Amino acid sequence: MSRVVDYYAGHPRSVLQCFRDDHGVQGIARYLVNDPGTDPRAARPYEIADAHALGLAVHFWFEMDPTTSAYFTHARGLADCQAAIAHLDLIGAPAGTVVYFAIDAPASVIPPPAIVPYFNAVEQVAAQSGGRIIPGLYGFEDHVEFARTNFPNIGRHLAQTYGTPRGPLDLWQHEQDTFCGVQVDIDECTAPGWRGEGGADMAISTAQYMEKDAVSGNSLEDLVKGTIRVIYANEIAPALEAEITQRIAAGERNAIAKAVKAVGDRLVAP
């Protein structure tokens, strides 16, 4: 079980780091939308990169205005799933990313049977995508249980807001709070989400490399330079001094250049 937070609009890396370090957050849930260029809620590539650099998983809702039964038409389901795929492509999400399509009103306003045409269309587009997107559902308890019973594919990935869990859930959103100056919903999460590759292949921007940590006051650049200084003082400098002294004592020509090359060769040797 991990702690995930979701919130309205994107925030800089310092806020995501505060979520992680001060509140034990292990992932974020962000919005996919019809128009990522203008919608302030839209997940953006830099935010995803920052989350991954901090070791946070990323989960996705798709939500426009799903607050009445009239929204949940077959045509709207087709369009929304196509828009979700386009947004996933924009941010470089991997194939098989799970997206939870939202129902943002209780069953007293949107009776569960009313969502059938919409989610049939979502499932249709997802099937045609060849695994590009894995659709799920975000909604209230009655919608979640209806999906669990009536949608064998979508019902495998369920996110519930409040209510009482009556079966397995990927996410259960059941608390609100303010973290790091941001109003957030808090989710208990059992799904892995999208995690960064990590390791040597993980790209970061120049700004991220130079950004100072709010607590330590150091940037990644500072840490790298400090590491280099320690290695030079404890390993490279003594080895270089010994090599130069030995070659000069032996009367070699170009002793210093040869010593530098010899030490360099040892450093890069497997």
C-alpha cells in the first residue's frame, strides 16, 4: 500500500519533493484532458520528469465535466478515450498505462446504468489501441461496484472516492488535507503506476541538475563536484604523485604526460 496525492494543477519539483519528504507521499495522480495546451489541470512532461526524478509513481485520471448522466454518451466515450491516448503520447507515457475515466457525481445524480454507453465506447477505443491504454474507472462506491460486476475489463482497475471499499481497489481517495501549501486528496494505492526508468539512462534537465535542495542547500551539481573532489584528493592525486615521482627517478622523457596517461588508463580500466 502506498500513499498517493492528487490535486488540481501542476506544481514545481520543490513541492513534489516536499510531498515526498514531509508527508511520505510515494506517488501523484494527475489529469489527462482534451486540450493539454490550455487546461491548467493537464499533466505536463516536466512535471512527470520531476516526479520520476524524485522516485514518485504517476497515476492518471481522465476528467472533463462528467457531472450529469447526459455526459455519458457513446460518442463522448469515443472522444474521451482518443483524447486520453493523445495526452499519453504527448507526455511519453509507456504502452499499457492505466487511465481512470471519471464519474464526478454520486449515483443519486448519475445512476450507474447511465454510464454503460460511455464506458462501452471507452473499452472499444482501448481495444483498438492494441494495448496503448488500459482503461479503468474513477467514481463513487455504487459506480465502482457496478463496474466490478458489469465491465470485466474496466472493472479490473477501479479508483473509488470516499464510501466504503467492498472489493479490491487500485486507489481509494478518502481524505483531504493541505500539504506543502497545496490542497490535496489523499489516496491509498495498491497499483504500481508509471515509474521512471531510473539508473544511468534517466534524463534530467540542466535546471534540475542545478536546483538547490530546500533542506540541505545542495544541488545535484554540488554533490557531483564534491564527490569528484573527494576522489581526486584520496585516490587520483596520490596515484599521480607516485607515478610522476617514479618516472622522473627513472629518467623518462615526458614523465609528467606519461604519468597522467597511466593514471587515466587505470581509472577507466574495467
